[in-house]
Amino acid sequence: MMLKVVTNHNSNFFKKIGLDMLEFVKENVGILIGFAVLCVALSIISPAFLTEANILNILRQVSTNANLALGMTLVIIICGIDLSVGSIVALSGTVTGGLIAFSNVPIPAAVFAGILVGTLAGVFNGVMVAYTGIPSFIVTLAMLNIARGAAYVYTGGQPIRVMNEDFNVIGAGYLGAIPLPVIYSFIFLLLTAIILNKTKLGRHIYAVGGNKEAARFTGIKIKRIEIFVYTFSGFLAAFSGVVLAARMFSGQPTVGNGFELDAIAAVVLGGTSMTGGIGKIGGTLIGVLVIGVLNNGLNLLNINSFWQLIIKGIVILAAVYVDMMKKRKEAQV
């Protein structure tokens, strides 16, 4: 009898997983087909694309954008935007690098300080959005300049070389054959998915994005949600900045330019609506992979970096247009 109960339980468990996977495929069929076509085309055009070294390189490169896109997903779900993440990456990386290289601060303390600075920038964004009513576009645009300027002031505009093996392994190390930055991103992916899908906080985030006034009348603390979301985005950007500095053996004030655009592109490609209330982490993950493979493919094909910016801009525009068309069709039904 016990064996039968366990068997039925396992059967229901795997059935649920199968149904969830089927729903995931149905929701993202368009971008999945596009991703598959892109991979096939690149594997034909460039024999180097499907090599193990290149696949690991893609995963390592997309880890930063994955972290930023996870935070950006939550921000866009509540109908906001965070343009400051790229600058926070630079600020956190330079602060950590400078403390290690110039002040001989112990690595754990320097890493904590770098992450704290970026997280506080996120807190500032959230408080300003929540309590002043200034649009998130303006607040985070201001923080983009503040954080970038602070990174330049702190470093004097020069990269800070950090040749410390214990620090560098944070960004350049491996767990088996898997780069550590990929492990970090996987952990954050699980954490963000749990927050959105399994907690009351996640339900409140969707409610705020769907209809802020209705959420307010149901007793949801709107300001707390907004502060949390921007703080979380700042934390992920700060963590990414520290890891990137460790990977590059230096804290660079110029790093992170345009990172916010890749994050937004990944989120929108993944099906998160710019009008708020709709978005899933699984879709964001696919969007991140599409942007990463696109960047990698353009580099393998030796496409000029200026043209790459044009192509990514077109991708963002097309993704937002498709989202608008989808919204119009849903409104007509």
C-alpha cells in the first residue's frame, strides 16, 4: 500500500512538471523558435559556435546580463525601469578593487563594501520613486550619472589593477567544469523565481504592476514593494560588478556602459510587458540567452561593434512592438 502511495505521488509530481513545461513552451513558443533558428544559423555559418569552449564562454558572458535582467524583470513588472544598473556595476567593482589594491582591506570586507554601495544606490532609487513621485526613468537616469561619476572620481578615471588570486577566483574560478559566475546566476535565478511564484511578496509585485490603485485598496504596501524591487535590482547589479571586477583582474570605471540596454532587451524579449503586471523568469532566461548568443555570434562573424548596437536597438524595438500588438489583440477579445 505504501509503495502504491509513493508511486502515485511521484507520478503526480512528474505529471505536474510535464504540464508546467508544456505551458512554458506554449507561452514562449515564438522566442524559442527564434532562438533555435539563431543557434542553427550560427552553427552553420561559424564552426566555432558549437564548440565546448565557446558554449562555456557564452554562459560566462551572459551571467552578468542574467543577474541584471532578473532584477530588471521585477522592476518592469511593477511598471518601472532601472537605467542605473550598468553604472552600479562599475561603481561596485571599482570600490571593491580600490579597497583591496590601495587600502589592503581584507577581501570579504572589500566585497561586502562594494555590494553595500551598489545596494544602497538601489535603496535610493526605490525611496525616491516611492516617496517623491518622480518617474523611475528620471530617478534611475540620475543615478546612472551619479554612480558613473562616483566611479570616475574614486578611480581618477583609471582602471584599478587587482592581482590577488583569492579575489580573482571569485570571477575567474570554476566549480568542476562550470564557471563560478554561471553558478551565481543559477542561484539568483532560483531565488527570483521563488520570490515571484511562491511568496506573498511575489503576488504583491504582480498586483502592483497590474493595477496600483487596486493593490492599494487591498492593503498592499505599495512603497515597500517599490523599495524592495529597486533595492533587489541594485543588489544584483552590485554583486555582478564585484564578480566582473574579479574576472577582469581590475575595477574599471568605464565598464557597464550599455548593460542596462541588454538587460531591458532580454526582459522584453522574454515576454515581460512594459505596461506592467506580466512577466516570468523563465521567459527572461530565454531572452538573456538570445541576447548572449546574438552578441557572441556577431563577434564570431566579426561584425563591427557599432553595427551591433544598431542590431540590438532594432531587436528591442521589435520586441516592444510585438508586446503592444499582443496587448491590443487581448483587449479586443
